Amino acid sequence: MKVDTFLVEQFMDKYELNVEINIAETCVDPFTLGEFLGLMDYEYFFEEFKSRKLTYGHINGSPELRSGIANLYNKMKADNILLSGGAIGANFLAFYSLVEPGDTVISIFPAYQQLYSTARSFGATVRLWKLKWEEQWVPNLEDLSSLVDKKTKMIVINNPHNPSGYLINNDYLKQICKIAEECDAYLLYDEAYKGLYLNDNDSVTSAVDIYDKAISTGSFSKGLSLTGLRLGWIAASKPIIEECIRHRHYTTISNGMIDDSLAALAMQHVDRIYKRNLNIVRTNFKILNEWIENEPLIDWVPAKAGSVGFLKYNIEMPSEELSLKLIKEKSTFLVPGSCFEMEGFLRIGFGNNTNTLIAGLERFKKFLDAYC
Ligand SMILES: Cc1ncc(COP(=O)(O)O)c(C=O)c1O
């Protein structure tokens, strides 16, 4: 099966662990197990687990975990939730279950490449719904209307958006759902960065609470800081979940029992996790935004949500060359825009440990000073 090289994953795999400072990280400062169990008031978790047999466990995810995730939505119940290996597994399963050769799929762009390359590899024609720097990354609904037609099988969006940090608000989301409904298309709604709002008033409803052919994919990696569990989920109406289960039997059987139990515990006190993590992203956002305001060669559309932003730089150099020079000279890691097929940009993460972000920005500043 032919598939495009996944540029961002390939680049991160090659460099992110070989640098002193990584300021491209997308996950909000992942927990140590000790910190997590302390926050949950459950230090004896592993003592209790000792007597449990390590079986396949519940195939689709334990009832506790599924109902805990369902509580993140207004209209979802436990049987609307299906566990997966990360949001990446959830997205893949949605494409594998619903997209066929000859279908037309519309995907937001730039984007986490899986969102457009997977459907392409399954034989769909993929049209890109391009967000533009000149329009402050605001999705243009007229553009979307001109891309869809009666043959459109699926529209794919990501909210909060990677790499721009843009947040589609409720009004827009409703209009996107309406466009999807008019052509009877599925709406794949990747909300891997769910819950990370930089401003309390900005929270958005999930597409699955608005449109019955929407599929929400979520993650334990980003806003929940449990990246190492490698868990994510699909939330959708029962007929879609059943179709996904039929396909998932060929790829997964079940996720790990220990991971499932830790994730269920996280869902019991999800408010504590979001309190910790909103504090991190909001503090870091301020630091980053101030840094950019004082940096003549860097500009951005300030992120509204999530943990990433797309920096526009004013240096005559391809983004990959710039990233590699930054690694070589300052051992500091940023993802080049070329990984998103967008030149002139660098993706930064602001979910990281605050001291790491500050140290990385200091090094990046010294690097940029040579070009002023
Ligand atoms: C938009 C988006 N979706 C999905 C994923 C996959 O996340 P995970 O599999 O860690 O849940 C990522 C990872 O960077 C992402 O940015």
C-alpha cells in the first residue's frame, strides 16, 4: 500500500531526543507516574493491581473508562465511546472504517498530516481546505462550500488546530456541521487538544454534540499529559461506533489493561488535570507571546487554544535548514514548516515545562540575533 511519508513524525523521530532543549513538544508536560497517582490520591494503585490477572480486559475499553470519557461530552454515553491506540489510532480507524477508494475527502490544511494522507492512501481523492496566514488562519466557509459536492464522503477538521493554535468557535462549528449535513458527509473532528483553552470563555462544544454524522477523536497525550499510556478514543453515534468496532477487531483486540485502569482513574478527577494543565499552557503562552512581541524576526497569529503555535520568521532560509542549524548551533529543537508543507514557518510547543520553554527561547533568541 502506497502512503506519503509522514513528514512531522519522521523529523521528530530523527531529532527530538537528540537535543538538549525541545520546544516543539505538543503534549502538556507529561506526568511522572508518581505525580499522577499523587494528584489522584491513589498512591496504592499498583498494590491493588498486583492481584489482577493480565488478560485482554474489556475489548472496547472498560465501562468505567468509556463512561468517564462520555462525561466530557453532552450527548455521549459509554457505548458511544471506543478506545484506541492514541488519537492517531482513532483517526486511522475512522478512515479505515468509513473511507473507500473513489470517495472524496476534504481536509483542513495545514494539518497533522495523518488527516489528509491516510484517506489518500486508501484511494480517496483528497481536497485541501487551506487556512491562510493572511486570513489569520480563520477557516473560510465560502472556500469549504466551494470544495464540497454530493460525492463528498468526509470533511476532516482539527480543533484546537495543530499547527496554528487556532480555535474554531461554536458558531463556525455549527456552520461547518451544516455544510457537512447538506452533502450528507461524515465530519471527522480531531480534538486531540480538547480542553486546552487559553481563555475560559472560548470553550467549544464538540461536533458530536451537534451533528450525528460527526466523529470526535480524542487523546490522553496532549491535554491530559498521559502520553505514555498511548490511549485515545472515538466518540460517535452508535451506527458509526459499530462500524468502527467491526474494523477494529482486525487491528487491536484491546488496549492494555494497566493503561485502561490508569486512564479511568484520570477521568475520575479530570478537573484536577485540567487545572494543572491550563495553568501551564496559560503561563507559557504569556511568556511566549511577550517573547515574540520583542523579537523583530518572528511573528505569529497568537494561539487561542491547544499547546502549539506556528511562528512566521523573516529570514531568507528554508525552514528545514533553519531548524537543523538551530539544532547544530544551540541544541534546540523546533519543527520546520516544511513538515507541514508550509515554508517560512516553525512550529513551537508551549505545553512544556516552563523552565524548558524559557531556556529554549533564550537560545533561540541568541541564534536569531545573528540575523538581525
Ligand atoms: C492533531 C493531532 N491529532 C492526533 C495526534 C496523535 O496524538 P496521540 O496519538 O498521541 O493521541 C496528534 C499528535 O501530535 C495531533 O497533533
